[in-house]
Amino acid sequence: MNIFVRIEIFEEGDVYVALSPELNVSSFGETIEDAKKSFKEAVEAFIEECQEMGTLEDVLEESGFSKVDDFWKLRKPIAEEDLAFAV
């Protein structure tokens, strides 16, 4: 099984944070590559735990993934933008 996960990387203080908003999994590192590596390990651990609990398919579907053949793919937005609100 293959899962395609979107990753966001941003700077927070003196570290880089890697985040999957859909799975709510994140990790960090001193460099972007370190953050990606630790993120991959965190996602693998998350997936293994879901598999052990028998909840992986439910978690992926609830997070916006669809299964196509042997691949789990994240839905793609038709548009994306930032909006500002005055409060």
C-alpha cells in the first residue's frame, strides 16, 4: 500500500517543523532535511499504530484520502487562497 501525504515545512524559532495538516502529524529538525526525515519516521509510526488498531482506512477516509488501486491519495483542492477577516 502506498500513501501520498502533503507536507508543510515552516520555521519555528531555530528549528524547521514538518506538518501533515490532514493527519495532524508533525515533527521537527535543525535543517529542512532533518525535519523531513523525522516527519517520515513520525508518519510511519502513526500508520503502524493505526494498522495495529485496525483503524487505518477509517482514519485516512476521515482525513480526506481516497483509495485508488493500491494508492491512498489526498483530495486536491480546485482552488486555494488565504482570506483575511477583521474581528
